[in-house]
Amino acid sequence: MTRNHLHLEIRDHIAIVRLARPAKRNALNDDLILAVRDAFDNLPDTVRAAVLDGEGEHFCAGLDLSELKERDAGQGLHHSRMWHAALERVQYGPVPVIAALHGAVVGGGLELASSCHIRVADETAFYALPEGSRGIFVGGGGAVRIPRLIGAARMADMMLTGRVYSAQEGERAGFAQYLVPAGTASAKALELAQRVAENAPLTNYALIHALPRIAEQPADHGYMTEALMAAVAQSAPEAKQRVRDFLEGRANKVRKA
Ligand code: 1HE
């Protein structure tokens, strides 16, 4: 299904959400960012994990600059809040989301990638925040999410100096957890999504909804939230079955990497 340059395909238990506006390097106009919001809001119950990628030579060129009209302060505030709402649906939606990155991952495209739970980049990926040189600021949650990936000092440097990180530098800095050969990011993301989809749903829920919140809490509160989440997860019949499977020799051991 394609709506407003967003392509959605459900393959088994995996949703593949693709930015499909390659002529404009998948620049995110209002229609497209709202389509992202709606896609993650309306995933069928059968979906257990999602892949987000982009068609063409680039993952995403960020905000559609042709829509950056004269907005007054109030309109600018609401526009940024609209992006926040959309990217929150990605981060705090029903399932883990794996971004497959290639080519430009810039501006709002990097903000979108940062709202996913795992990022796989191929060797053609590059990361930048051109907002600094366009006379604007991040507005899609990047000021919160990007420092959590790479630190505030690196983000400030990117915006102050226009620094571009290569795929290799980006992996070392913390943008992506996986670096793969050119042209293979989507396949690797799909492979990871299939693995993620095998987890108990409550464990995946804990990882996307509880873990980032625990990480924000004071340690004393975090320990309590962790204990509550652990108690809920382990009480699920599926958890009991999985533990029994291991103890009775039916489940995989952890093998050396
Ligand atoms: C666009 C956009 C865009 C391309 N908005 N139209 N983002 C940026 O500042 C990045 C701007 N884009 C680029 O630096 C380059 O386009 C790319 C490195 C991404 C790709 O280069 P290239 O040579 O493959 O493509 P191109 O020839 O530059 O662009 C092809 C077309 O896409 C062209 O339109 P055409 O009608 O002349 O064919 C471009 O104008 C169009 N295009 N990027 C609109 N971004 C929530 S706040 C977030 C704030 C931001 O994201 S600011 C950062 C914006």
C-alpha cells in the first residue's frame, strides 16, 4: 500500500515501511511525516517488528525545505510538535523498529532514524545536521534523541561546523549499531527484525517502553521500575514456557560470538 509517498508492506510478522519519494531524496513534507505517524499508529496486531528504509540513493534528506515558508512563532511551535508526535509513534509504538540507512541521513532524516530502536547503516551512509547552516534548529526531537546516541558535544560540533560523519565514523560515534556492505542494509534490518519478532511480545514491550524511561530516571526510581517490569514480564505464561524449554534442553544456548 502506498500513501503520500509512504509504502507499507506486511511480510509475515514484519512491517516494512518505506519512504518512497526518491525524486526529492525522501525529503519529509507534512504529508509524508503524517503518513509515517499514521502507519505506526495503525499497524495490524499481527505485526511483531518493523523495518524503516528509504527508496533510491538516500535514506532521507530531512525536512522538505520547500515547505519552510514564513511561519510565525506559534505555527513553528505546532509544526515541531507535529513532528514530535509522529516520531513518538515510531519510538513508543507497538513494536521495535529497525532503521536501514544508506546515503544521506541528514537533518530530519537523522531525527527520524534516531527515533528507531536499532539502526543498520551500509557503507554509503553519511550523517549531517545542515540545520546549522540553513539558519534553523532541529525540531523533530533531535535535540533530545541525538545527544543520547552520540553526546551533546558531538551534536553541537555537527551543527556549528557542518561536519559530516561517514558510515564508519557514524558507527564508531554511536549512530548505528551495525555497519554492513553497500546495498545490504535493508536485508540485514529484515533479518534482525525476524529475530526480534521471535521474542516474547512482553519482553519487546519492556525494551521499547520501559528501558528508555528507566534510563531517564534517578537510579533509585529506575531500580523500582525495573523490578516492577521484571515481575510483569516473568509472570507471562510465555516466559514460563521459554524458561522450561531451556531447563529441559529444548532451547538454544548462548554461543560465543
Ligand atoms: C529537497 C531536499 C530537501 C533534496 N527539501 N527538496 N536538509 C538539507 O539541508 C539537505 C538538503 N539536500 C541535500 O543536501 C542533497 O539533496 C542530498 C545530499 C540529500 C542529495 O543530493 P543529490 O545530489 O543526490 O540530490 P539533489 O540534486 O540535491 O536533489 C534532488 C532533488 O531533491 C532536487 O529537486 P529538483 O526538483 O531540483 O530535482 C532537490 O531540490 C530536492 N531536495 N533535499 C526539499 N531537504 C523537523 S526539523 C528538521 C530540519 C531539517 O531537516 S533541515 C535539513 C534539511
